[in-house]
Amino acid sequence: MQNQYTNRQKGSESFMNVEFINPFLSSLLNVMSTMAQMELTPEKPRLKKDEIAMGDVSGLIGMVSDQAKGSLSITFEASLAIATMKGMVGEGPDEVNEEITDLVGEITNMVTGGAKRMLSEKGFEFDMATPMVVSGKKHTIHHKAEGPIVIIPLNSPNGKAFIEFSFDS
């Protein structure tokens, strides 16, 4: 399956538990497919070295369980965020505005809800905060964990999305 990643990467400091990543990735692909009739194609995960977002609007959510503490962000390029709104409601603005930031917050909520169900089936119970949404060119994302940041770019004909994870090691 194309969205299943292993946790073997160069250097032990880049270890990221694949059991945490795959439910979020699967949930994002599912939400975009069912809600916006949009297929995203995941690229190879890599380590992210800074806090500058790769897109224009990001939803960020913190997560805590007995096993781990971390955060997730989903960032959309403006073109993809706007196309997503048009796919979901039939119309949308021409630029990122409050409707788009609300939509990204809602997508972040749906993705984490879906992932939380999948993780619960594997015995991981997470408490999740309310998503925070940040927008603007070159905005920053401050993850709530000390571990490395793993980013997975996702392609679509309408632009890119990026999903980032960071968990305490």
C-alpha cells in the first residue's frame, strides 16, 4: 500500500513510530477523498530542519497519551486549500480568508478524530487539544514535542499539502 511507511531512516535520531504516522496519513487521505473528492499522493517522508511552514495555512494539534506526547500539523498551499473548499461546498474564495482557515481547522479535527479511532484500536489512547490554525506566507509551526520533525509532502493537481509529526523521543 502506498501510504505505509517504515520507521527506518538514516540515523537513530530520526526514529519515528510508524504506528503513529500511518493512522494520520491514512485519515488525511480518506478525509480529502471523501469530503473534497480529491486524491493526494504521498511522497517520501523526510526530516524537517526548521519551523517554517511549506504552505500557506496550517492546522496544528497537540496530542498526549501514556505512551507519547507530540503534535501534528497539516499545511496546505493556498491553491489546494481553496480547491478543497470548492470540492466540499461547491464554491470558495479566491484567496485564503477566515472561511479557509476555519476549513483547515475542521480538516485537522476530522483527520485527528479518524486517526484517534485507529490508534485506539491498537491500544494507544490519545487526548487531543483543539486545533490551532496559522496562516500566511512563511508562517512558523512550533511543535509541542522535543523529538525530530518528520514531514510528508502530498501532491495533487491543485497544489501540495504537508503533514508533519513530532513526538518526544
